[in-house]
Amino acid sequence: MKELILELIEKGKYSEARNKLIDMNEVDIAQLLEELDKQKLLIIFRILPKEIAAGVFSYISYELQGYIIESITDKEIKNIIDELFFDDTIDFLEEMPSNIVKRVLKTTDEDTRKLINQFLKYPEDSAGSIMTIEYVDLKKEMTVEQALEHIKETGVDKETIDTCYVLDSNRILEGVVTIRKLILSNGSTLVKDIMTSDPIYINTHDDHEEIAALFKKYDFISMPVVDNERRLVGIVTIDDVVDIIDQENTEDFQKMAAMHPSDEEYLKTNVLALAKQRITWLLILMISATFTGNIITKYNEVLQSVVVLASFIPMLMDTGGNSGSQSSTLIIRGLALGEIRTSDILKVILKEIQVSFIVGITLSALNFLRIYFLKKIDLYISLTVCITLFFTIIIAKIIGGVLPILAKKLKVDPAIMASPLITTIVDATALIIYFSVATRLLHI
């Protein structure tokens, strides 16, 4: 399809290309535009019907959105903004430089401009920054027949009509009612008799993570957003929550890899920016790793006396780091999903001790067989390695389980306490145990 459309564009058959594009899904058109050079991109974007163009615009990258706005006329900008859902408009403007924002605002009427400016003032990670004002509101005194007629008249441009919101004269949220319940109810029934009173709602300043957790808990496809007086000011829909989950997961992965979080695409990110994102944590971890070197230096005489001890250091440190990472990964996931609370810290410690005993005994026993019987290493050296391995696994798993919970308690992202940091702590601990056991058992 891509080749055919480009061929039609090259031949100047814009009407035929337009017809082909109309048959495509908006997401697929957006993907097509991402793959084209900017000149062809503009041609294709301009031949799209304005309602499709607005939908495609909401799916393309912020970089291309900015380029399109800079390249088209004010009238074309107005057509896009008029057709975009309000939350998509806010998402777009939040990412644009001030000159583009000013140009877009210039094409809107005064009421819309005030509303956009109000939304842009909400904190970046709040419900207010992602909500939309395109919802259906009803009065509880309406009959079902009147409500359905109202939905037909006003629902065309709404982002969703699956759930309708029942408000009083002061726009206080009184209840919600689904379109399914309205359709299946008798036409003369009053809305107040079938609505769900005291619905679950979120505040304009609630955090993204809290919102995502509520959607997951209650299987919502939309949620009302209210101000401090419980007046309905907007709704958050599931498509925005999916984006939140994607962003939060990406951020956690980056933090777990000891990188500064960024939502920029890898191939589109400047090399210096990528280096900047990584270098800070690498510097911190590099400096912290000097503690490991100091421990080895302190016990240099032990290593010189029994040189074979040095050959087991990588195995002990790697096993300890991996053990801690396993625990931290599970705990971070549990915290993110709400399966583990900070008050569960003692339960986590107890469970990790039990798990580490089983893992520690198994790995230590297997290592003893390998070192003593297969490698023919001295009995006391074999015992030194295996005893260290056992205690290292126990401590690593406890550290890996506890640190993310402590981070959460201190209002720090638990993902920061992931593999690199835990590995650094466990490495130092493993060496201290190793040389302490060796000193006592080998009488060095």
C-alpha cells in the first residue's frame, strides 16, 4: 500500500491517493508518515480529509507534529485543533516549544484559549494534565428517553459515551450511569433510579501512578476527575492510562539499568543526551565500587597467603548480585501493582530468609561437590567458599527485598534500588564475609 500511494503521489494523482488513504486506519497512516521524508509527508497530510488528518496528527511523534504545525497555514492549524480531542490537544501543546504553542493558541477562540491555558498549568504527572472535557453529562431528573435523546444530540464529538455522568445544578458529581443500562431500561424510568450513586472519582492533582492503579483495580474504561469541591471538571480515559503505564514501565526499566529516565525514542535521541542520561549513575556506581577495591586491598595478605581464594571472588560476587536482583525485581513489581505494601516489610524479610535458605543450601552443596571432589581444592578452602556463598545469598536476598520497600517508604522510586545499586552493596558485603571466614577458618 505504501508503494502504491507514493507512486500515485509521484504521478500527481492526488485524488486516487486520497481515496486509498481514506480506506486505511489512522494509526497505519501515522506510521506511514513516520517513514517518509518531510516533503512527501506534508503532501500526504494535506490531501487527507480534515477529520482524518486530526486523528492521524494525534498518533504521530511530537517531532513531526511540530514540523507540520510550522509548515501549514493558520487555517489548517485551526482545522486540526477543532477536530482533535481536547486531551490530545493538551498532550501535543505540552511537548511543543513556546513559539508553536503561541501560534496554535492564536488560531483558537478566547474561551478555548483560556481553557487550554488552565489545563497547561496542571502539574505534569497529575490527572488534570491528561483529562479531557469531552464527556456526556446528565441530570438525575431526566427520564431514560430524555437522556438517550440528549446523548444523540451531544455525544457526536465526545471522546466516550460509554459512561455518562450525573451532575446537579452546580456541576457536583452525583452519580454515573452506563449507556448499556440506559438502553436496557424503560424509557420512562428516571436516571436517578438507575444511576450508581457515590461513584469512584479522582482529583485533578492525583498522581498518574495512583490513577493507573485505580483503573487496574476496578477495570474502568473511564473515570471522572473532580476539583476540591467535587465539581466535575473532566474525565480520564483508558487510552491515556495505557500511555501512563507504558511511560512508567519505560521509566522504571531505565532506572533499574542505572540511567536517567527519558521518554525520547532511542534512534531519535542525540548521542550527547544519551551519554548524559547514563554517565551520572555510572559515575556514582564507579565511585561506590572503590569500596570493593578497598576491601580487597585490606585483605591483600590473605590473598597472597592463599592465592586460590582470588579465583572464587567473581563467582561469589556474581551470585550475590544476581540473588539480590531477583528479589528486588519481584518486590519492585509487587509494589508497582499494589500487591506489596510498605507495611509488609517483615513478611517480605521472613519470606526472603526462607527462600534464601533453600537456595543457599542447594547452591553451596553443589559448589562444595564441584570444588572439593572435582577440582580437588583443599577442604577448608572449599568450606570457606561455600559458607561465604550461603551467607551471601541470604544477605543479598534480604537486601534485595528490603531496599525497594524502604525507598517507597521514603518517597523514592523503588526502581532506583534495582540491580546496579544492590549489586554494588552485595559485592562489598560478600567480600567482607569471604575474607572474615577465610581468616578464621584458614588461620591466616
